[in-house]
Amino acid sequence: MNGKLRDKLTSFAFVWPALLIFSIFYIYPFFYTFILSFQEYDFISSPQFVGLSNFREVLFGDKEWWPSMYNGAFITFWALTFQNIFAFMLALAVDKVLRLKKFYRVVFFILPVLSEIIIGLLMKQLLISEPVGRDVFNQFLGRLGMGFLVQDWLGTDRVRLITALVHCWKGFGWAFVILLAGLQSIPEQLYEAARIDGANAWHSFTKITVPLVMPVITLVIVLTILGTMQAFAMILALTGGAGGLTEVPVMRIYNHLRFSLVGLACAEGVILGIVLILVSFTMFFISKKIREKYGVLPS
């Protein structure tokens, strides 16, 4: 055995455990899900090939699939706007702080580390009255003399919005950390040169900060879309779907699996995956065009 072959085998020996785990838990389930989406299966009887009937049922027959997509898009909209804008503003502020940057990273990243189930159960205790919850938030408002604001926070009129805000509260920490890392990667010499040339703060922000941090912003946007459209545990713990008002696509898939509609659930998973892939590539394409416009990438 020559030296080059031995080196390759040695290198592969370090890689193959991770490759094996990835194949078992990601690649195989992906292809098996795709195969089951063309079949009728209930966990008991043998799968029966039904062609595209599951996809037709999802797209044209299931009246609750598109409302669940709307619920996911609604929560995603708030995450893309309120959550990410707030995270970006906070990252800009912390980037200018010379001390305690590590402290801020730890503090703001505590929420993303917590389990979504814990966040959902915690917020249920805070927002829902007894016997389900403790109605802590309304009691707090009453003690502050703002009893006129007391209400059913998870009632039908506002449950979708409150769910979206809770999701934003849970998720802004990781967006903050990623955006802060992107801002800190920009060389300070660029800002100093811009100031020497007479650029004000707004010019530095629009001509230096935004173009150079655009790849990171795109990454955060894509991860937000992927994560929010696949949100499940927190919503299940907080509202349980609220009679369809907060039922998101993954919860719809979960409900179909509960009733042994495996083929239909797999078809929904494939459709959701295709939508998310298309959105992701679209965002990366837009990011590239913006960077080309500002001269960050060659045209």
C-alpha cells in the first residue's frame, strides 16, 4: 500500500462515522419520504402506489393545508420584520460597545438555547388564566393600575399575532449573534477611510455596512424562513393549533401522521420542502445582485 492511498484511507477513517450518521438520519429518511409520498400507507398494511393522488389531495383537496401555509407565512413575516430588524439594531448598538460584548452575546443567546416546549409552556402560564395557566401577565397589569389592558391574550382575535410575537421573542437571540459576528468582520479601516473622505454615518452604513454584511443578512433571512415555516414544538405547547388559527404546516403533517395518513403527510413534507428550497435560492440570488450592484462582487 503506497503512502498516498494510506493517507486517503486514514483521512476517510475520520470522516466515515459522521458520513454514516448523516446517511442514516438524513439521506435515507429524505429518499424514503419522497417514495412514500407516492404511496398510500397507514403503518400497518403494505404501501400501495397511488401516483400523484396525494399531491392532488394536498394542493386541491385539503382545505386546511393552505390556511396552515398562511399561518406559517404570517409568523414568518413577523420574524423577518420585527425579529430580524430588532436583532440587527441591537447588533449595531453592541458592535459599537468596546466592553462586555461577550456578556451581551451570552445574555441574548439564552432564549434560543432553551427548549421550544419550555418557552411555550412558560408563556401559557403567563398569558392564560386558570386552571390552564396562572394569568401572570394580566395580574401584573392590574397591580400596575393598567387593568384596562387586561384581556384574553390568546383569544381568537389575537392568538395568531401573540403566537408570532412569542416566536420572535424566542428567536431573535440567534439572529443577533450571527449579525453581530458579520458586523465585527468588517475592517475598521474602511470606516476610517470613509470618514477621511467626508462620509457621514448614513453613507458609511449604506455604502459599507449593508453591502458587506449582506451575505450574513441573507443567511439570517433564509434561516428565519426555514426555521419559522418548520416551527412546531413551541406552537403546539402554547396553543395546540388553536382550532386551526395557529396550525402551521409541520403541525398539519404531524396531525396526519397521528391518524396514519403517512403518504399524505409525506406529500405535504415534499411540497413544503420544495417551497422552502425555492425561497432560499431566490434570496441568495437577490443577495448576489445587491452585492454586485454595490461592487462587493464582480459583475
